[in-house]
Amino acid sequence: MTDPRERILARLKAAPKRPIPECPAWSAPTYGADERKAKFRAMLEASHADVHEVTAADWPDRLKAILAAKGVRSMLYAPDSAAGRQLAAGWTGDFALVPYDHPVEDMKEILVTGVDAALTTAEAAIAQTGSLVLWPSADEPRLMSLLPPIHVALVAEETLADSLAEILTAQNWAASMPTNAVLISGPSKTADIEQTLAYGVHGPKELIVLLLNAGDGR
């Protein structure tokens, strides 16, 4: 009896050759400044994310108020990042700031059950899909945006691009590809066979985006 694998391979070899189809024409979208921000916000909010426009001076206080309203008791942050240093300076919030300052093996319990939220910064953002682009680092590892129930992302408006292709070109990823790039377009979600969405099953239940107004810096 002929081996089934041999029969399958024989059929594949005998199949008529077909020309490789041409790539369809494609062009990235182009938005004006106001349209770009509106598109980014609309796409994120459609995915159940909260977007707040803030300034470099007031975002820590705005964040305190937002998280206090949600009953947050503790938030993980990167003490050696620019955002982390600004957040911790003169901190008077009603909830605890927990520094990510140990190896991941020592932080597992904190990451999984020890904090209500975590703050990271975004490398860039995409208006077309309402996505954040994160480059995890030793200061802000991927687990900070993956495990705590609430993920807070700080993104500068000047890094907002029309499309991923624009970011790849502008930041020259071909020459300095990140070890690990993460694209986030809302809270964690999944669906069953009936297409019923559930949030927070495999990651954060909530995504809060703080959009720093252009010209304010970080």
C-alpha cells in the first residue's frame, strides 16, 4: 500500500504550475493633524480604551484623578524612566506607587496579583488602527503592559503617525529593529465560537491612554 504522505507529495508535484499573483496596489492613508488625532482616538475608543488629552505638566495629577475614580490602590511604574521620575517626584497620591526595580523572577507575584495598574510609555502610535507601539526594555518590560488589570500608556502626540508603514520608515526600523515590538489596540479581548467578546481574559481589562499634547514634550 502506498504511503499516504507519498500520495500527497505526488499530487502536489503533479499539480499544474500557476504564476505568482502580483501584489495589489497599496498606499498608506494620509490624514491632517486634527484628523489624525481624531481618527486615533475614535479607533481606540471603539475598542473600549479610554483616551485623555493631557500636558507634560499636568498628566501626573490627571492620572491620579482618573485612577482614584476607579478605586485603584497601587500602580507599577519604571523608576528609571523619564515618565517614572516625573510621576514619583513629590508624589502625594492616595494609592501606592510600586517601582519595577528587581529582576522579573522577584516581581512575578507583584505583576500577577500585587498591583491594580501599570504605567508604560509608548514609542509611537498609529492613527489608522488606533494602536500603540511599545518597545519593551529592561526598565519597562513587556509584562508591565500584559499582566496588571489596568494598563496606562503615555504617548506623545508628535509620535502619532498615519500608519505603521510610516513609523517603520520614519524610525528606520530596518537599521535598528527592536528586539520586541508590541502593538496594542485596546484592552485584552477574546471571543468564543458565538463571537461574544470578553475583556481581560488574557491581559489587562482596561487600557487608559494619556495623549500628551504636541509641543509639550514628555
